Amino acid sequence: RLTSEILEHAAETLKILAHSQRLRIIEILEREQEITVHALTRETGFPQAVVSQHLNLMRRAGLLSARRQGKEMWYTIADPCVLSILNCICSHCES
């Protein structure tokens, strides 16, 4: 049986992922494995401030991790469950 805490955590995670721009970022991270904010900005066409806000939100939630190399921040997926959720959504939409 799922506890209230688990259900709350699941709902919060789904709220964070329930945004098309964040899903696009996750999709790119799945393909690239690790990427900088600047590269994500170029790839998505979203303003850098928007990309940074999305990345920070997902990082604070534990979905992404970040490391600094020089002046650049590199982001990667920290929780592989995010990919499972994305793949499940894609499978559902394709059927």
C-alpha cells in the first residue's frame, strides 16, 4: 500500500514534469547524457533565463544533477525514473 508521503512525492514529481518545456529538456538530456545551459538554450530555442529556471527547479527536486566546469554548468539526469515516466508518456501518446 502506498503511503501518503509516497503519493505526495509522486504528485510533486508529476507536477514538475507536467510542462512541455521541461519534458523537452529531459528528452534532450536523455539523448546527450550531459549538456550545458548554453547548449540547451541553442537546442531548445528557449531564452536562457527560462532554461535556467527549469533546470534549477528539476535539480532542486532531485531529478537532475549539475556540476560546474569552469564557467559552465553541466546538467545530467540524476533520477532514471524520469526517463521511465517520459517513455511511458510517449508510449501512451503514440498508441
